[in-house]
Amino acid sequence: MEAESLYPYYRQHPVISTDTRDIRPGSLFFALKGERFNGNRFAAQALEKGASYAVVDEAQADNDERYLYVDNVLAALQELALHHRAHLNIPVIGITGTNGKTTTKELIYAVLSQRFDTHATKGNLNNHIGVPLTILSITAQTEIAIIEMGANHVGEIAFLCGIAQPTHGLITNVGRAHLEGFGSFEGVKKAKGELYDHLALHGGTLFLQNDNPILHEMAAARSIAQVVTYGVSPQNHIIGELVSANPLLIVKWTTAGADGYHVIHTQLTGSYNTENILAAICIGNSFGVQTEQIKRGISEYVPTNNRSQLTKTDRNTLICDYYNANASSMAAALENLRTLEANRKAVVLGDMFEMGNDTYEEHRKVVEAALSVHANRIIFVGKAFYEHRRAEAEFYDTTEAAKDALLANPIQHALVLLKASRGMAFEKLVEAL
């Protein structure tokens, strides 16, 4: 069954399910396969739980007419999303980048939704499955869509652009992450630049942090029809800067040629989020969102995803930033902590994953950077950090061992940075802080 034939079923049942634990009545169940699961085995169960149809690519034990057979379920999902995208005549903003793309996406959503019926990627469903699911959850009422796109190999962003067909785009930054898949920093630039390639080919609009020399160079190397810039320098369309970060950010901004600045008090921590805020301001302004609406959207945004999230416990104030970590985001988080005012500071860092051959050297650099902060207590967690044991800090090979140490010797009355890759499960440490 081709996407064109599948589309009428989707139009009648425009809710997609991929997990029988979360079946919604009247949905289409797509029996996806993975290394450790085969959705075809649960197709009958999906129908029993209320799915209207099950899209499968293996023969089923019963002859229920509610099975829709395709050659490959994942390919069918992706092709159906592309077919649906062709029916949508709305702006679609594609976002990628090494760091900050999810926070930036949520800030843009907070701003645009002040004026428009806006749809955005849920959480970080930004891969070859998440992007199609996001596209297929766009309804006729949606006026603007924001699609986050992640990648760890060259070619993935191009593939996702082929499905999402973004009319507008933004790269937050380019840093040293997923080096195992990209092979090198040049590989990262090439992969992220595939969004720029798409915009250049299709006459799209680019939102550019023009003070970032790498992004400036990447954009200049391509013929992109419309480029709207933001940054600190006066030549940008949106000009802004950090007023204070102690620890919540206050930023000010203006438009080129305007008199005076607008000030926004945010609920975000981390000075590195300034450019993410400016990106949201830039996009909101470009789509005609009024100044007061922009200010309200950003000031009311509260991070809840362990990205730059400020949490207060009975004993400490925590900067929870452990959803993801790489060399560039570690450096930014440490530099931010260095600038913050606090009587006592503590650093708890966990391993960075997918660093490939650069694992040893990148973790060594982070150790040096963390020690230079001169915090009252510095803790490193994970096997990669454990290889760099030094007398000036504490090293634990597992999160459980670090938690035991924190319970035995608690940190008290401190500003604590928690930063690690998601797989380190640093939420377990919050209980001990």
C-alpha cells in the first residue's frame, strides 16, 4: 500500500500510535521494528485496545481486514508524513544545532503561540521517527509549525528536511558532539549545514546568529534567498545582550534603527541561553508578533526538562542541565557557573557519550576547565572521567557511587551545577542534594 492509498485512512483517523502501552481509541497503529522489538507482534493487541487499523509489514495470524499491509512500516510512516506535508500550506521552521535546539524550539513556540496556532516537536522527538510523527500531528488549524531535527551522522538532516520541507530554518550553533558518528568537527559542520543547503535550494528564509563566525561562514558559502540576523553587533536585524545572570537571565533587545531597548526577565539560567532567547525574539519579530507578546512569551516560559533548569532543594540551589552533554555545552556551563555570584559553588559532571576517538582528550579538557572554576567541591562521575583521576577533585566511576558519597558527605548551602549526558541518570543525584 502506497502513501497515497494510506492517506485516506489517516484522514479518517489522524492520530498515530506506535506503542501498545499508549494506544488511543480510533488511532492508526504503526508496527515499527527495532533492534529489540517488532511491532508486528503487537498489532492484534493494538486493535484490541482500540486502534482502528494497524499498519504492518508481516503476515498476521488472523485475517482481520483492519490490517493495512505495506512493504516497510517505517518507510510507510515517513512517506505518509511527506504526503501530509504536501497538503500543508503553512510556514515550517526547521531547527537543528549541537546545543540548545530544544530550548530554542520551546522559546520560539512560547513566542509564536502568543499570536498563532503553533505546533512544535514534543520533547526531543527529532529523529527519523519523531519528525514524521510530528508532521502527522499537524492539524488543519495549525498556522505555523516548528520542527526540531537531530542527527549523529552526515545525511540525516538532509533526509529529515526531505520529509519536513522547512520554509524557514535555524542552526543554533555547531560544536563538538556525536563525533563518533560524524567523524570530525568538519563532519558536524557538513551535517548541520544540510539545513542551509535545503533553504538555499528551495528559496527559504534563514535566521542567523551572525556574530557566530562558524555559522556566518557556513551561511556565506551558500546562496540563501532571505537571511534575518540576530546577535550583539549593531549590524544585525535583532540586537540584544545579556543584562544579568544571577542566576536567572535578564536580557535587553532592540531592532536595527530603533530607539531604546526592551527588557525581558526570564526564568532561564545559563548565559549561553542569551542567543537562544534572541533567536526566539528574531523569529517572533519576523512573523509580526508584537513586542509585548514576545516579552510575555519568553518571560512566562519555565524550563521543565532538565535543560538550564533552576531547582531549589532544602540544602542547595541546583542548575539541572543533565539532559545532554558534549564538549561545547560543558565548556559553556562551566563558564556560566564561573560568572555567577554565590558564597559556595559545587560542580558535579558526568560522562559525555558518543565522543568516539576523542573521548579521552575531550574529557581531559573538561577536567582542566572544571578545576579552573575553583569551586568548593568538584565531582566527576563515569568511566571516561575516572581515567583522569586527580587529587584536586572527587572521581566516581558510577552515578550510584557518587550518590553514596554525597549522602555520606553532603553538599550544603551551595550553588551546584549538574551536567552530564542523559545516560548517566543524574536525576538520581538530586535526591542527595
